[in-house]
Amino acid sequence: MKPVRLTLLAALFIASGTVLAHGDVKCQKHPKEEWKANAELQRKLEENGWQVRRMEKTDSCYEVYGKDPQGKRVEAFFDPKTFERVEPK
């Protein structure tokens, strides 16, 4: 039973770290009907040398997990209307 508790605690710790990791990122809010498809963003990134592992939608951004063109692991945020990268403040 003890390993299960440790696994659950580790999962909670990782999840809370992810939430804290992007607390400073603020994308401009656009109505959902103005958002471009996330598949279009993925295609654009891959054409520019990115390796996209996973994408998520936040309230105002697309969040991309993968590797940038230099091969560095990244968690990056993009404006869903313009696809401009949004950096933490």
C-alpha cells in the first residue's frame, strides 16, 4: 500500500509543478471562433523544425510540449489567433 501512496504523491507533485510552471504566461484573449485549429499550429511548428509531443488548450493559449528546432525540450505557449509565441513575463 505504501508504494501506491508514494506514486499518488509524486503525481500530485508533478501536476502542481506544471500548474506553477506557466502561471506567468498571459495570452491575449480572443473569442473561441477566432482561434485557428491547433493542428494548423502543429503543422507550422513541425515545418520549422519543432518536434511536437503534446498540445493542450488553456483559457487563452495553446500550450505545446516538445522540442524546439535546437533540440531543447520546451513547454511553449502560442497565441491561438496569430500563432505568435508568448513568453512568460
